[in-house]
Amino acid sequence: MRNLEVDVGGRKVVVAIGNGTSSLLGEVSGKKLIVRSKNVKSPLEAEIEVVIEDGEESKTLDSTLNLVRAMRRAGLGRSDFVVAVGGGSVLDVAGFAASIYLRGIGLINVPTTLLGMVDAGLGGKNGINFEGLKNVLGTFYQPSMVIDDLSFLTTLPYDDFINGMAEVVKYGVTLDKEFYDFLSIKVEDVKSRNESVVEEIVYRSVENKMRIVAEDELDIKEVRIVLNFGHTVGHAIEAGTRFAVPHGKAVAVGMVCEAKIAEELGVAEEGVVEDVLWILQLYGLPITPAQLGLPVDMELVERAIHGDKKIKGEEIVMAVPVRIGSWTKFKVSVETLRGLVRQCLE
């Protein structure tokens, strides 16, 4: 087992990584309300358990309020815990509900997917969808503990595992060339889910993300924006498919589009697109809209771009790799971006 302890805004966040780390839940005092995905067995016996369907369609105000009602019925207090067990959607709803109930109660995340372990379960961003826009309602609220129990990954469907690799690749592309190189040479070990290699990619991903979160928890300094590489276009693609496409696959295509835009505007060095394409293809991730296997409604894509949270005035701030392992941010007009995204996706 490997632990990371990170100070985020004066609050200690512990991330425990390894097989069987769910046993740590038994050491936590206080009442615990389990919120879990429908297809996941809880690692802990609890008096009250709330089951949430996986998928973006569950990230609603109704789901959030149903969970708040369950907290109230359970008599949870400020020193008690919501334990979220599942994929990204469950973690989002549970985190949002925990942050608004009694102005915030204890939260422990137990992600059961690779995507959740390296991204959705970390960093304290909790969001639900509203009126067709992704994560437009949400809070910043840190879990006191994140338990990355790698045993969940042994039974995760292969396609779901590879879906999570998009976020892993993102860290190598933008923040860590050494990690990018590691991912390049360990492809077969990753795909076969070699225990030590999977532990390493989860640990390195968590380390990279939490370093950024600790520096810019509330997204004020425009440092945390680097974690959004691929997500401006990726979220728009999700909206354009009415959230039918998996998040990781949308982000993979989003990274390609955003790298192309950066090269075209002279922000990224020549060759960045090729490097992004290469690593994504090694892991069998999509690099074109056609490979998503779903129609993308451009009207919904453009609506999502115009509703992006990173817009300031008539411009949007984006983060892209200048070269592998190094990134920058730049501003582009929303209209220019709209045209470039249409060009990329059509």
C-alpha cells in the first residue's frame, strides 16, 4: 500500500493506494452512510445505503436531494461520513450532497473505476448537470480520505479500464514527460493490468493531480486549468452525444482537437499533435469523432462551448501542452474556438 498525504487549503487529504485498502474504512469512527453504484458491492456494512445508477443521467438535482433526504433520515451530523463507492457519477453526486448538507459533513471517496481513482475521486470538485450542461452546478469540497482499492480494477470491464487511461495519458502529456515515456513503454503491462504497473500509474497520476490541486484548489490562479486539457472540447462532445459517449473517450478526442488548435494558433510546438495521437493510439483510445461510434450534434456542441465555465467576456481560457510534459494557457475568442472545433469534429 502507498499513501499520499496532501495539504489542500489547510486541510489534510489522505489518498491510500493498493489492493485491499477498503479495509481502512473499518478504522473510521462515526456514522457512515454508503452511497454506491448499482453494480458495485459495498466494502462496508452500513445501516443505511443509497444506490445510484451509473452514468451522467444520474447527476441531477433530484438525485442530490434524494441523497440529502437519506442523510437526514439517518440522522447524520457534522462528524459523520458519507462514503461514496463507485464511478465518477456517484462520486460527483455524493460529494455535492455532502458539501451542502449541514454546510458540509465528512466525505470519503472509494472510486471503483480507473477514471475515478486518477481523476473524479480527487481534487474536491463536485458537479451535477443542469439543463443539458455538464457540471454547471457544483462545489469545491475536499474528501478527508480517498481509498484507491486496486482490487476493484481486476473485475472492471476492459473498455471501462481503457476509458480511464485517457485521464492518465493527460497527466503525462501536460505535466510529466517521464511519466509519458513510462506509459509509452509499459503499454502491454498496463493493458494486462499488471499489479505493480497499475499501482504505479495510479500513484503517479494521483501525485500529479494533487500537486496541482494543492497549488490552486479553487481554480483561481489559473494553474488548475491544466487539468482541463481535452475537457473543453471533451465536455462539448459529451453534450453533443447527449452524454452517451464515455467521458474518457470524449476527452481523448478532445485532447486531439485542442492540440490541433494549439498548433494551428502557434501556441504549441510542431509535433505535439503527433505525440498526442501516438500515445492515445497505443491504448486504443479514439482520436476522431467517427471512432466514437455515435453521432455528434454540432448544435449541442456549440451550445456547450458557449456555456463553458472558463469563458471570460468574449474569450475562453484554455490549457494545452507546449511540448510533452510542459504546458501553457492562452486565450482565444469563443467564436474562433467555435469555428475551429467545428472544423475538427466535422
